[in-house]
Amino acid sequence: MRPLFLTLVTAASVVSSLHDDRRLRCDCHLNQVNYHQIDLTCGYNATSSQDSGQQPQIDCSKEIRGRVPRGYEHVPGAGLYKLFRTGRSYEQALARCRQDGAELAVPGSAAEARAIADIVRRNPAVKEAFVGINDLRKTGTFKSIRGTPIHSLGYHQWSPGQPDNNGPFGEQCVTINAEGRYNDNRCDWVFAFVCQRSLPFVLPAGYKYVPQLGFYKHYTTADTYEGAKKRCLDDGGHLAVLDTQEEAEEVIKYYDVNKDVTESYVGLNDIEEEGAFVSETGKLLTWLSFANWYPGEPNNAGPTGEDCVTLYVAGTYNDVDCRLRYPFFCEIPLPSS
């Protein structure tokens, strides 16, 4: 295993203005790991440091963020799937799926089988693909890679005359065709294969998968910031936090569908400290690579100030009174592998 090299980076202008509960920005560099997989949260207790007369002790914690490689698509009620057209043997297919934090797909219902068959059907050059079912332990007793008998999976439709364990070496691994029917084949033969990443939660209605980012929903019924925040939490997520330009571009697309909405809450506020905008995931806005304010904003206008943030249809931020009611964006992050 290659060693991991972490580099803590602090800006002098930030350090000079630190006080109670203010967090330092941390950047980390990991050999051969994409930058958005790791978040570091750093902070120190200024009060205890001042009382003791010692230099502040900086603590950093690491958060592994979920990441799904390109090419996976969401099948509602099932999970994330990808067809690999580059053929592999059964064992090689198992290893390739594990590399993605996935496993060879195992249809647990007729609906899942239809979804996998549809993925195969959309690739006419692929006639059949490995799935995670075999009878390697006992000929004729087909089980999933997790050991579940095929008759207990909720789906076990074979092609006519199959399984037949044909040939002198037998056929102990299973493929699925474009009609969703199974066939036993030799494990050392090369086939396309389907990988599956299951979701550890039930996705609420209306959420859409944005590849490599997560699941998002645009609530067009207006609510206060606290009300919007609670709705997202009840869904198992949080008000959307636009970490990157890419994420902002994806969220803005919801305005193309909901054309009557021009402004919606996102997960940013400066409720605790004026001017220090913090995301619902605990990051200062200055840490994020997307911080696109509308000209003249934030201005904290009005007698009670403006401590919450909306995203305009033009892709710019505006600070608003948290008690005002707006539509809002929710985000359910990708699960970590």
C-alpha cells in the first residue's frame, strides 16, 4: 500500500483573525486519490489556549466522502449499476466490481432483473453479461455471491433448457441476457458484466441521481430556512451545499424544469457569526470552490439582517432573512464505500 501524505495548509490572513470556534482551512493531498474524496475539518479551542498561555492545539479530523466512478446509473428502488463491455472472466469481473466498491449484480426481484436486462439491451453488441450467481460450491445449487439460494432471491427465470451444465468442463457461472433470462456458462469464458452498488437507505420520492455527486431534489413549496432544513433532514440528507462549480451547474438545471421558481434556499448561513458563512456540512464558504455572490451581496440588508442564503436562477448567491419562505434544494450525499 502506498503511504498517504497529508499536508495542512493555513493562510496567514485566516490565522491572524482566529478566535473562539473559528475553524482553520485544511487542504490535503493524497497520492493517487481524487481530491474530493477526503474532507479535513480543523479547529482549536482558543479560550483554553489563552487561559493556559500555550500555543493553540490544532486538531484535524478526516471525513471520507462517498464517490461513485463514472458510468453508474441509478435504478430506482435498487441501486447504482454499470455495464462493463470489456469482457472478463467471472473472477476478474468480481475483482473489477470490488475495485469500484461494488459487487457483481444480483437481481433480487423481477423489477431489478428487468432493469439490468434493459442496460444490456441498450448495448446491442452485448448478448449476455455475468451476474453474481454461481454453483461453484455444489453443482446444480445456484447461489448468489453472498450465499443466498437463487430460489430465495425473488427472481430466478432461466432461458429455455437452462441451466444445462453443458460441456466436459461444466458451466458454473451465470449470465443474463437482454430478455432478463439466465444461462449457465463457463466461469473462465469472457463476458461483459454488470456491477451494482447498493444504497444503504431508501431514497425518498422525487430525488434524482447526479453521477459522481449524489441525489438532489428541488422542493418548490416555499418554507423558512429552518423548515427547509428540517424537511431535508427528515429525508436523510441536508440542504444542498454547492462545494464546486460542477455541483452548482447541476443544481441550477432544476430551474429549467421549475420555470416559475427563480430563487431557492441552499445550505449556507451566517447565523452564528455575521459575515462568516458556514455550510450545513460545517464548512466555511471560503473553503469551497464555489462562492458566486450576486453583485453587491451579501449586504445583510433590513432591520433584522439577512443570515441565510438563496441561489438565484442565474447561479448567484443572495443573503436573505431566514424567516422568509422560499423553495429549497435538498441533497442526499453518496454513501462512502
